Amino acid sequence: MTSITPFGVTDFLPEDFKIFNERITLVQQVFEASGYQPIKTPTLEYFNALAVGMGDEFNELAIKFFDADGEALVLRPDHTVPIARLVASRMRNNTKPTKLYYTDSVYRNHKAGIEKDIESLQAGLEFIGESTPEADAQVISLCVEAFLKLGISDIAIDIGHTDFAKDLPQTQVEALLKGDYVSLGYLPQRGKQEVVQDHAYLLSVFEGLKNNGFDRYVWFNRGLVKSLNYYTGLIFEGYSEQYLQVLASGGRYDQLLAKFGYACPAVGFALDLSALGLKKS
Amino acid sequence: MKQTLTIAVSKGYLLKEALEAFNRLGITFNDDLNTSRKLSTTDTQGLITLLQVRPWDVPVYVEQGAADLGIAGLDVLHEQQPTVLRLMDLKFGQCKLVLAAPSQTAKTPLWPHMVIATKYPSSTQAYFLSKGLKVKLIKLYGSIELAPLTGLADMIVDLTATGKTLQENQLSIVDTLLESSAYLIANPVQFKVKHSLISTWVKHLQSVLV
């Protein structure tokens, strides 16, 4: 056969592209209604420029190659790191909070045989310049709103925190990251505010979510820990029963911009629009 | 509506032990999968569907969400590294993943560029990488014990429960890569969607298996 594309990337015919464009428009409406502005960073970046923020996981997943001068380049593996680079350099004097959103592809290598896309389309936002439970509640609410706007209502948001792993020995942290509850020795608690009674910050996030009734979508999960090295506080994942996968993930990364020379707290999330496939919800 | 559970179980001896564990929980199935040729059956209450699949396919069913839970050997999980939650060591189906060699070579130290036949290339590769030894791997799908006898390989990496097959083919254990047993695994999203059902169920299972 001729004119085929590599595994993990795909063509979009007009009828396919229409579905994706409609989704992008819906999510944009939600983000813009809350005062977020669109931003676009390049598909290609210098590997060394992003490496400082990427951490081990992205360094492994990122697709890298060399330019004509022998400089290592990388295809953007996520949006948060490039946006942190940009805000820390050319946008540091902007009014805070700076509210940005994007709708663009990310590129990741996956283990052979895993049916994951190399290129996937993400829509997401970054709320930069404030470290408060209210900011986190607002970002989680926007994630819920985006799902609802897309017509996906069988959703739940699991909330974790980097504190959950803080006092655990390294072997148990690794067990949590792998989802290996046998090595961990127990099933992590999951529930409403009763499982985070010891955590004032998360309790106020929950209070914030009660204001718009979105607390009903939210579960605290003491097993939700991430390997992405940039998270520094609350972490969350949104998933849907009909899709049976995590469709949104995000959290707080208060140290990431500092790695690019500008100390400024931030929180955000990305929604995987490609994971929604071509079936209409 | 009552939530239901779909459980993928390896054919063979794990299935037998799993059915016994279910019986102890008071769960009985409409068909006896040990004798019937059906590949799936539902319990008498209509809440649990059991899928009978190949041992190597259990993690796939669970990872993709076609089954909520699965019962698979740790050897298979170790080899495939699927994105599933490991909920419980069920303690049955115990066996070992071993490096074995013809009795006369079993006592000599491992050497570089030796040829290893196995059904477990990833586990074997990880083992020899940790030893800093470059070896040649040959992937086989069965009758691994034949490989050293026929000159296909110097040694093998394979699963053994009693050691009998190894013995009968004049092979001795050189080293143990992994102690394996049956694990209860879950699809990460289904574990959240059916969280209270699955965690209650795990507790019950723990209480009858100790």
C-alpha cells in the first residue's frame, strides 16, 4: 500500500475534522467566558531549553532529533512546560493572574505495541500567578464545565496531592506510581471530604467546589500521585465511564516557572480531545 | 440498577483455584468452566461475569477495560508491564521464573554471548542487563526445555512449579528471577467507577484467602 501514515498519527478527512473543530469551539467558549486568552507555542523547540522543566518522564517520552547545526530539538511533549518557558521570559511583566489556554497537538513516543497515539490534540489552560485553594477550585470547575459542554456528563474528577506521597518511603511511592497496591500493602482511601480531614487545603478546595455544585463530581483519592516532576500540590484527573480512560489531567506546579528563572505559582490542566475519538457524545 | 463485575481469568490451574475462592465467597456460576467449552459464564445472582482467556491475554482484557478485574500470574505482569492496578496477591498458583541449564553447564559461571531461549524476553533481558551480560535471546512459545537439548540455546528462562519438567529434561536451576503467584488486577478507571463494589469485594476475598 502507498501513501500510508506512520502508526500513532492520522489523517483527518473533512467529516472527521468537523467533529474535532466543533469540540475545540465548545471548549474555547468555556475558557474564554472565564477570561482565558489563547496562546500558541511552536511545535519544535530546543531540547535543552525545555529539558530543565520536563523531568525524567517527558525526557523519555519526548521525540527528539537534531537540526542542521547538530542542536537537539524536541517535538512539544506537553504544553505546560513550553508555556512556563514563555511566561518566564517574554510575559513575566503581564498582569497577574495571567490566564492562558491552548488547543494544539502534543507528541509522545510510546512503548512498542501500545495503542497510544504519538500525536494527540489537547485543549487546556494555565492559571498563572496565584497559589490558593480558590484558584484550584476554579480550574477544576472549568475542567468539569468543559466536559459538560462537550456533552460528556458521566464524569468524575479524582483529586490527589503531592503531600500524600511526602512521608512515604521511596519504595511505597514507587508502588503508588505503578498502581501496585500489593507492594504498597493496602488499597488507598478514596471518598469525599472524609478522607482528607487532615488536609485543610483540600478541604477548602472542596468548599470552593460546593459553591457551584461541582463537589458531586469530585472524589479525593489518596492513591493519586504523579511521576511528572513539576507538580507541587494538588493533582487531578478527570475520566468518563463511557470512554473508560483518563481524559483530563492537571494540577499545581508552583516551582516550574522558577526553573525558567521566574518564581511564580501556577495551576492548569489539559483535556485529551483525541481520546474522545470520532464517536459523537 | 446493581453494578456488575466482569472478571477475566487465565485458563488452566489458575481458573480452578479462582473458582474455589469464589465458591468460598458464596459465588457459584451457571456453567462449570472446568468442563464446559463455554468461554464465559455468569454467577447465579447475575452480578459477576467470568471470562476464560489465555493467561497472556488477561492483562490485555483488563487494560482495555473489556474486563473490570483479572486474575493473572505475576510472571505475566512482570513480563508485560501492563497499565493496570495490582490489588491483591491471591497466593495461589505459586511458581518460579528460573534460569535453567543442562546439569553439566549449570555450575559454570554465566558467560557473555550465551544463547537463552524463553517465552519471557523482557524479564530475561532485564535480568541479564542487571548482571551486565550481553546475551542472545530466542523467543519461543512452548516446549522451552527442548532448546538446550537440541543445541538451540545454552540455557532457558522458564516457569516452574514443581521442577519436574526441568528434571525430566536434565535441566537444573541456575538462578531464580521471580517468585510468582496469582494476582488480582483491575482496570484503573473501572476501579474508580466501581470503587466501593471492588474494594468491598477485595476485603471479602482477603478474608477467605488468609
